[in-house]
Amino acid sequence: MSNLITLASLRISETNPNHHLWNNNGTWFLHYTVYPTPFTKERIRRSLGTKDVKVARERRDNFFNHLAKQTPNSAVPAGQIAVA
């Protein structure tokens, strides 16, 4: 039996409104890293299905808010994830 605790952690640069966003030939993607074990990491890129940066930011914020609500013992309060 393992005593691992899953914590959500999120680094946000307040000076960069496009944190975790990546533009690939005009389509915006969400780009983040997960750590499935203490010894490994995996970079994830998910298409946000839009060419509009404002829509991409909204979808990114919704994704991280949803993630915080789904993660027990979250280290990031759900209300503090979205960046204006």
C-alpha cells in the first residue's frame, strides 16, 4: 500500500498572460508538465481548438480551475488559479 498524496501545483508568471499557452501555426495549445512518479515527468500539450488568444486563455483557466476542484488536498486554491 502506498502513502502517496496527489497535490496540484501551478506556477504562474503574472507578467505573462499567456503562461502555459503555446501557439502552433495559429492554433493555441495548453502546455503543462505532470509528474506521475517522484522520478519521472511528462510534458502534455492539448489543443484548445481555437485561433483566438482570448478564448485560449479562458479555456486554459477553466481547465486549471477544473483540475483544482478534482484534486484532493489541492495545494492551489481553486479561486487563485485564474489570471486576469
